[in-house]
Amino acid sequence: MSVEIDVLQDLENRIQAAVTRIRQLERENETLAQRLAESEQRFNEASEQLRGHEAVRGEIRDRLEKILSRFDGLQLGT
């Protein structure tokens, strides 16, 4: 009987260790899911900022091209 009790105790210990590990992994998973959501939010914000900067850059480029085209039509110093 002692062997059976030892086997059952060993089984119980293993099950408890597995349950503990599963709970730990669930907490880690929740933490990682939260970090992922935060990272996705920061990425979306950065992407929006980048689009804004690209739009401003395009406007500046267009304005510079218009200014330079005015100089092309001038005959300076000749």
C-alpha cells in the first residue's frame, strides 16, 4: 500500500505542478496580450504621425517647386 500511496502522492504533486505552471502561463499570456495591444496602439499612433509628416512634406515640396518654377522664368543678371 505504501507504494500506491507514494505513486498517488507523486501523481498529485505532478498535477499540482502542472496546474501551477498553467496558471503562470495564463498570467504571462495576459501580460503579453496587453503589451501587444499597447504596442499596436503606439504603432498606429506613430503611423498616423508619419502620414501627417509625409503630407506636410508633400505640401512643402509642392510649394518649393512652384517657387523654383518662378525663378526659372526669370532672367537674372543678363
